[in-house]
Amino acid sequence: MIEPLRALGRVAIGIVLMACATSGPVEAQPSARSQAAWKPPMTPWGEPDLRGIWPLNHLISTPFQRPEKFGDRRVMTDEEFAAAQKSAEARNERFLSGAIPQADAGEATRLTSLMVDPPNGRFPELTPKGKELYAQMRGSYKPGQTVFDSPEDFDTWDRCITRGLPVSMLPRNYNNGIRIMQFPGYLVILLEMAHETRIIPTTKRPAIDGAIRQYLGESRGRWEGNTLVVETTNFNGKPAMTNLGVPGSPPLTPASANLRFTERFTRTATDTIEYQMTVEDPDILTTGKWSAAFPMKLDNEYKMYEYACHEGNTAIRNYIETSRFERANKRP
């Protein structure tokens, strides 16, 4: 999705969503003792109840990658947290004070990054194959790309096809709504950003044939005690693994069709799901994998809106026409 369209398309919605941001700092994960003592609510059919709206607005100001100054530390000191709070307040004022709000409000957390592995919280280096695929990538997030001549010069998010996985489960500057619905044998995750619906079977069933490849892959869920484990394979390798749409992410990173995405959802309090993701893609990553972890906070008052983006939007055409004009009328 391209920035001018994002800003112009969200005027009224942005104003409403300002009021929907959760309040209060997000602390570190609860201790093992408190998790063991707390019993999650259960569905009528006997599963831990994950139902509700779990927006990620509270994580907007927590970077995906860890700033190098924090080293291997996962949690800020009191002094660092106070500075982060001031930075978040300044960021909110900057983005919300204009005639057109450019982002939702986001508070500070004590987490130094969403990424927890590698231990330094930094995105792994790319393999030679990863670098080769990166060179072939196109899109509005590709650093240095100025030539746009056809729809193939844009990625799947620019074209409103999909944001992809794992990036759809990470925060953005706005449209962070995630609604979880549960039924016997299924869990459904409705994503506000890029109008995605993930339908995840939670009973034993074989994976689909490996010849079938999809933008969001194919997910299978299972319960391990009170934790829902979701494993997703059968990707087509077309969407980016991450991009600058995630605050603090590298500009653009490729993914292969062999990517394996594992998620863990554990409800640890009335208003909290501890969420973990692990991305395995040895074709792309020198470490073979990376992981992120963060709390999802319940906010059933959050309003989710239609993400009215489609592949026929005029932003792609405008990019192409402007690029062609600039190349035909180069400044002296």
C-alpha cells in the first residue's frame, strides 16, 4: 500500500482510532509463577478462550529490531523507559496534529524490541540466495527504486493483494486490529490491515499437497496445554518477509516458498495473550531463523474498519505516470 493513498484514505477512520488506542504501559511478561496460578477462561467446548479483539496499537512505538545500544537486553531500565515515553508522546503529537492524521496513537513499552532471537534483536544477514532474491524485489519500499513502468514493479502489498506472513501479524502505524474468533475445530484470525482472514483448523488433519502454494501459506493448529500452536507452510514466496511498514524493520526482506512460520498463543491474563512467532527460512537467513515475542492486549471497544484497498486503485497508475514523466523531463 502506498503512503499517499494511506493518508488520504484514513481521515475519518484515523480520528476515530485515536480514541481506540489502549492506555497504560505494557510491562514485561508475567512470571512463570503468576502464569501457573492464573486459569484462562474456557470456551463452551473446553478450549482456552482466545476470542476478542487484540489490536497492536500499544506496540507501534516498540521497534521490530532492537537498537544496538541495548545489546542483548530485552527490557528497558526505568530511565530508558521514561525517555521512551517522552519519545512516544512526541511521535503521537507529530503524526496526529496535522489536518490529516498520518498514524494512530501508540504508547511506549518496556520492551527494547519485538525481536527476541537472535539474542541481540537484530535481523539476520541474508544468504547469497537471499541477496539474489532481494536484488529481484520491486516495490515502493525498495531503497533506491525510482523506475515504475508496470504493475510488476510493485510488490503484493503495494498492489493491495496481500501484506503476507509473517508481516501481517506485526504492528503497523495504523489499522492494527486483530480479531480472533473460535469455533469447535477452527480458529479464525481477521486482520484489519489488508483485509485478510486466516482460517485455521485446530483438529488433526493432513497438510495440503506441497504443490499447492499460497500467499498466506496453509495453517494447521493444535493445542499444547493452554497454548495454541499454529504452523504455516506451503507459501508461494511472493510477499516480503518484512518491510518498513513495520516500525523498526529493515526496509525490505525477501522470503522463499520454503518459509515455515510457527506461532504460539497463550492467554496469561484477562486482557493479555503472550504471542510468539518463529520464522524459519534457511534459504534466506544465515541463522536459518528469527523469533519475535510480545503481548497482545484485549480491547473489545476497538473499531475495525473496512480496508478499502483493491488492485485497481489509482495509486499504481499514478506512480507509473509520474515515473515516466520524470524520466522524460529530466532536470538539467
